[in-house]
Amino acid sequence: MDENNRTDRKILVKGLKRMAICLLLMFAGPTLLHIALSNDDKPLYIPLLILAIILCIGAIAMFFIGLNTIADSIFKKK
């Protein structure tokens, strides 16, 4: 096996950490969204709704960033 075709383990670990953050956000965002939408008469409805939407968007962004990082570690040559 050629040395140029090996997976860069540092970048792979970085991508897996980003995917772990994505997994946390994938649970936190929809959970907070459900809590916010079930309590629409409470005073914290709007801030909680905004936070939940930001976490959901963050989960999507971290998924693509983590996937791109993992792909870079596998396919890019030095």
C-alpha cells in the first residue's frame, strides 16, 4: 500500500468529534423544540423556540462539516 493513500487519523478523529457534537445537537434541538411548542403560553416560549431552531440548524451544519472532514481524511492526498 502506498504511503500517499493512507487515511489521516488526526483529521479522522476531528471529524468523528464533530459527528459526536452533531449527535448531541440532534437530540437537544428537537427536544427543546417540542418543549417550546407544548408550552406556548409560558413567558420563555420565544427564547426557547429561537434556541431550539438554532440548535437544529447547528445539528445540520455540524453533520455536513463532520462528514466533509471525514471524507477529507480518507480521500485527500498529502
